[in-house]
Amino acid sequence: MDKNTTIGLIVIGVILSVFSIFNQPSEAEIKKQEKEIAIQKKKEVEAKKKKSVKESDKKSDKKYNDGQGLKDKGQSTEKSSLQKEPKGELVRLENEKLIVDFSSKGGMVAAVYLKEYESYSDYANKSSNRVKKPLCLFSEGDAVNQLVFSMEGKKYYTSGYLFKVAKATDQSITFALDLGNGKIIEQEYSLKKGAYDLDYNIHLEGLKSSKNYAFHWKTSYRKTERLFSEQRRVSTVCLDYKNEDFDYLSEMGSDFQRAEDDVNWISFKQSYFSSFIRPENGFTKKDTKFQVHEYDEKDDKDWKWSHLKDYSATAGLKVKNADNETISMNWFFGPNDYETLQAYDQGYDDILNFGWGLFRWINLYAVQPLFNMLASTGMSLGIAILMLTLILKFVLMPVQWKMYVSSAKMRILKPEIDELTAKYPEKEDAMKKQMEMMTLYRESGASPLAGCLPMLIQMPILLAVFRFFPSAFELRQKSFLWAEDLSSYDSIWNFGINIWPYGDHVSLFTLLMAGTTLLYTHMNSGNMQQPQQPGMPNMKVIMYLFPVMMIFFFNNYSAGLSYYYFISTLVSIIIMLLIKQFFVDEEKLKVKMAERKANISSKEGKVKKKSKFQERLEQMQKAQMEQMKNKKK
């Protein structure tokens, strides 16, 4: 074996060793894989257990379904009632919009499916024989709704009792619980035709000795969208106060809040679907509290990988006569679609995160109606976004014209400004330089602030659409070009691993947006003044750094948003080039500015009358110079 062959084998061995070291799974990845295997095994064991007890449950269910055995535990607490673990049966109601499963255990809503929609995992399945599955908002075991009250020194939780199906039709069902001695609780649910809401009535009879009635509602939504972290990030509990209007818990993590006023309705919100509960007479402030819990590493729940957050609310009910009284409420299970929510005229659309104040008004009364009008024509939503961008740019054309003319004037004056900077390099001459620059601006008709006002006019729209597109339900699961879902990120290359802080994919719309922003920045950078004082940041560097940072910030954002910003900046560049080429001649503008300067100088004469502001500046300069001389002495 010759020397070259030996060296080659050694190099290959080193490369393979380094490759194997860098590609071996980390300790965290090994633990994660072990945990996933353990969870899978646990689920298989639980499935076998459920199957083995199914026959015995059927026998015991008959006894509970006809109400036998409930009288003996009529005075029991939640703990004692749950020890027997009665298994209820599921009863299903459905209309054109919803499929709702009810459990006789607790007489509660057990599961909700939306027939017109599907989860991303089903939507992304491109097989030709794919059957559309209704979107599961939550399933059996994910939710609890129950009545909580005190009677004879004990607390009762209806979720632990087995109710009897007292009445059932195609669109309604009534569950009844006989607590003995004439004490009866009935829960009636009625679906409406072609609607997302469900009427819910609780009838109390013979419970005159009971008090402190509260409605307890707990839910954990399932993952339905492409990016789990983004769906979880905007999930929270929302509420509408009687006198203090809309409020919500933090979206950024776990949060808890006690009611500050009576409450009109409560909503468990996630990115594109929500549930509302609204009592006819509202909830009382007393004993009303809300909580949202975001799963972390301390939680040992298996479903923290498939469920968003734990939502819970305990709300006081207005009960005057529990001997014979009906509490009427209304559920809503549906999409976070503006027009759908607004149709209920209950302020449900407040949960949509369109921004606050001016930004929300722009979205509600300008962007949203215009976008809906374009989408209603039948064009693809990508084309609708393009048309929306062109319309907004056309409306803002005079603003951009003003910005360009101001920019052109500042470019013309730049050589003279540079001369003044070179003429007064010392800090002591700052006042003189400022006075001469103000004179230069006044005589030429230019102003460094002239471009700020048009920019301030455009900024609210730019910030408004930043909130609009990620919240627009219309974009959900709508494809355009290479983006399969405009409500989520687009990807042209998936890495297979997560690279912090970039992500696990490449969003082409984000790259195009960053590229056009960089070009637009370069075209406007000529007017940017460099800082003269030491320690001041270089604005040119910051402006060039911003488009690069956008690549990281927007990589996981809505493709519709990145696409809009890309088109908007591209159109701005085209408009700027057209204005420069056909409408604003910088040479003529330069001559015009020179003529204005000459006319003002001739009118004022050789000895110009100083303004009061100029006189003050001179006085300040003299005082500053004297102060500096005294310091030197």
C-alpha cells in the first residue's frame, strides 16, 4: 500500500468519524423518542382495556340509564360520585353545520365536529381517494360542562352523575337527573337549522334549599392547523363584561383572572375556531373566574402534544327560585369568520385580533369590506390580495408622490449640506451650521420633515394589514402558486430539522419580501444623513439590517401577509421609477429650486431681516460660546 493510499484511507476514516459524531441524536432527542414510544404503548394498553370492559359496561349502563341507583348517591359529593365511575352513552345530534355528541354522564356536550371544515392533516392528504372528514373541535374526554351548587352543606357537581335521556328528537335532546325527594335537574339541548349555535336550557325543580349556583366549563382544543406553535400562540379565554366591554386573558402563556363585573358571554378562542357560552341574563361577578393553562415540560399529560391549552371558566348563575326555574343559555361552535360572528349581533367579532384603535377601524371599515368584495367575485384569493394591494397603492399615490418629491429635493441639496458639514466640523459650530441649514431649506423650499408626514399616513395601513391577514379566516386552506395554505407559511424546502432562529423550512414569499424591501431601502438610502456625533447609531446600517431580520421574523408567518408586503413594496418601487422617469425631472426641479432661492434672496436684499427664531438661535450660540471660553480659562 503506497503513501497516498494510506493518507486517503485515513482522511476518509476521519470524515466518517466526524460525520457520525455530528449526526448522532442528542440526549434530548433520545429522551423525546423514548417518551413517544412510551406514550404509544400506553395508548395501546388503554385501548385493549377499553375493549375488554366494553361488554361489562353495557350491562351496567342499563341500570344507570333508567335512573336506578342515583337516589342512593343523591347527597354525595363530586369525589364520591366519581368513585363509581358510571359510564354514560353518547347521543348524537347534527344539522347542516355541526355534529354534536352528548354524554348521558353529566348530561354534557362531549364532542363537537364542524362539517364544512377539516383539519390541516386531512387537508394536506393529497390522495385521490381522500374522504373529507369533519373538523374535530374537541372530542370525548376533552371537555366538561356542568352545574355546580351547594345543598345541605355539601357541594354537587353534575358531571359525576348519570342522567337519563328523558326526551329526544332529531334536533333536540333532554337529559334528566332525579336526586330524590322531588329534586330534579333537566338539561335540554336544541340545534338550530343551518346554524352554528345550540340552545341550552337548565331546568331546576324542588331545589329550594340549594344555593350558590355556578356553571363550570372546561375544554382543551385539538390541533387543527399546520403550525402547532402558532395556533397555540393565539389561543386564550375571551369575555365580554356588561359595563367594561371586551377583555381577554394573556395569549402568551398561562393566565388567571377574576371577573371585574357581570359577564355577558365567555369564549374559548383559538386561531380559526371558537366556542361561546352566553346566558340570557348574563353571569354574575361573584364567584366568576377564568383560567388558561399552557402546557410545559412539567405537565405529564400525553395530550400536550396534540391539544392546544386547557381553558376553564367558573361563572356565577343568576338563580332566583330554584324550586321551579329555567336558566337559558346559548352555545356557539364555529369559525372565527367576521361576517359569521357579526351576524349574531352580540359583539362576538371582538375576539378577532384586528389590532386596537385606529388599526382595528382601518381593518373593519376599509380592508375587510374591500377584501370580501374582491373575494366574492370568485377570483383566487392570491389575485384578490394583489388587487387589494393595487387599490390601496392607488389611493395612497398622492402620498407617495409627496414623499418622492421631498426625497428628490433632499438629494439636490445634499452637496450643499455636505459643504456645511465640512465648514462647521466642530461641536461648537453646531448652532451656526443649524442656522445656515434652516436658511438653505427655507430658500430652496425643501424640508427634511416633508417626507415624514406622508410616511405617517401610510404606517397605519401597513400595521393594520399586519394584523388582518393572520386573522382573516378567508385565507385558511386556500392555495396560491407554491403556497398550499395562505393562512400558514409557504415552504419550498423543508430541512427536516429545526435551525434556531430560522426554522425548519424556507419561505419563498418571505425571501421575496425581504429582497424587495432591501432594494427599496437602497433606492432611498442616498438621502439618509450620517450621524455626526460619536456614539450615534448609523441609520444606514440599521435600515439595511431590517430586511435581513425580516427573513427570520416572517419565516413562520402567514404566507398571505408576506405575499402582500412583497407585492406592496414591489409596486412602491415601480411607482417610484415611473415618477422619476415620466413625472418628476430632477434637473428641472433643481433649476426651479435655484430660481426660488435667487428670488427670495433678491427680495430680502443683501441685509436680510432675521426672524425671531434666528435671533434666539444666535443668542443661544453666543451664550454657549461664552460658557465654553469660561471653562477653558
